[in-house]
Amino acid sequence: MNGNREKVTVRVPATSANLGPGYDCLGLALSMYSEFTFEEAEDFSVTGCPEEFRNEDNLVLVAYRRAFGAAGKEPKPVKLSIEAGVPVARGLGSSSTCIAAGVLGADAFLGGCFSLEEKLRICTEMEGHPDNAAPALYGGLTASFMEEGKPFSVPFDCDPAWRFVAIIPDYEVHTAEARKAVPREMDISKSVYTTSHALAMVRALETGDEGLVGLAARDVLHEPYRKKLIPDYEVLRRLCLAAGAAAFLISGSGSTMLALTKQEDQAEELARAVEKAYPAFQVHVLRACQEGAKVLPA
Ligand code: HSE
């Protein structure tokens, strides 16, 4: 509380969707965060983001108002302050951070009226697919699916020893464009390949099996078509695998790529090597984040 005005800060983790063969299904929360503070005010306003997003169409505020609408209530005007640790349009779930924050912010002002499942439903309706929204809300590794228009999400353990070297290019890939690059139809043999690899991928992440993750991470559904949108993909893939990474993935729809290893030293060395070769890129050694979006203590 600040005087008579209520103030709520929500922290949401970055997420990596797909994890290779789990297109629109698998997702993992990572140890990179954005924070959103909502403070009761006379009118809606936004700070802490580029000028173009400082208006009532800001995705956080759209989600905030939508959640109030879902509860059948008039939204309270708020001053929104954003501290975005998760970069925009890089495949690390920045839109899910905004949507989850809006829903959790509204839920806090509404006294906690939504269940986790209801929050997932609102977030998924806005995003169109649950693979980022689920780990953003639940934390950890999730496998999600849609049934009769409703999202369901199944949590899995992720071996805490995994290190995810996130290589974030200095260029964006827009999800809409990356989705257009994926063929609309797929041969049954590729469907079997994809399902079987996605199941193995979950097991490899759970058990920390570096050999299995290298095989299971292979994808034929979207990565072969999307890598063309990331000009440095092939060079970085070769560099990371030659340096001993267990697997190399496109994070979400890109442009971020993830190199997986369980050796902390190797992760740091790999990060330094990539930074040296690509000084304009951001490189972070991340861990799985077990905790989903939450309201921070006042
Ligand atoms: N599953 C989505 C995709 C994640 O790959 O297009 C990005 O929003």
C-alpha cells in the first residue's frame, strides 16, 4: 500500500516454448524476469517501455482490463511501471510476461478471484496457444494441450543441473512471420517422429540425460523452416555443438537460440566464446525457474 492507493508488483519469468519437437506444446520457465508494478491512479498510464507502448493498448493493460471483464467488474485505472528483463520479439515469451502480469495484477486488485486454470484460460485466449503462458504461470517445465477450446497443462520436473545458454541476437523475429514459415500440412511419418521426440525430450529434461537430449531435441516440424529467419543459426549451432553443448534449439519462434549443457564451466566458456564471436548479441547462462508468475510481497 502507498497512502490509500493500492500498489501491486508482479514478477513473471521468461519462457522458452517448443523445446525442439514440442511445437505449441512444451515450454520451460527460465531464470530471467520482468517486473510490472500497478498503482491505483486517476487514469491509466504506462512508464518504462518505448513510447509506442505507452498507451492504453499496452498488452499488459489489455490483459488487465480483460481479466476485470472476465470477473464482470469495471477495471480500476492504474499507473503501470514496467521493468522488462525479458527482451521483446526474441522468442523468450515477452508477450506472455505482459499478459500474465496483466491478469495477475487484476487478480490481486480483485482479491484473488481466479484459479490458476482460469488465469491460464484468459492468457491462452489472448496468446492463441498455451506453450508460453503455461510455464509463465506455473513455472518449470510444462506440456500443454487444447481440448474443446480449453487449455490444459501438465507440469514435469526439470533437472536443476541443466544450464541454458541463451544466445539473443540483436535482431527480432516476429512470431506471426515465423508461424507463416511452418508448412500447414505434415506427412504422417514426420508426425510420428515429432510426437516420439517430444515425449523423449520431456524425459531427457526430467532426468538430465545429455545423450538423450541431443537426440530428442531434433525437430522436423518447424526448426528447418525457421532457421532461415535467423541468419547466424548454422554458425552458432556448429560452434555450440563443437564446444560440447548437449543440444541446440530455437527458443520459441526465435531469434534466441538455446545451447544446453549440465556443466556450469562449459556453459560459461560457451557464453564467453559466443560473446567474443558476436559482441552485439546478449548471452546469458540461465537455469530452469521452478516458480511461475507471482505477486511480490509489498
Ligand atoms: N509455439 C509458438 C511458436 C511459440 O513457435 O510459434 C511462440 O509464440
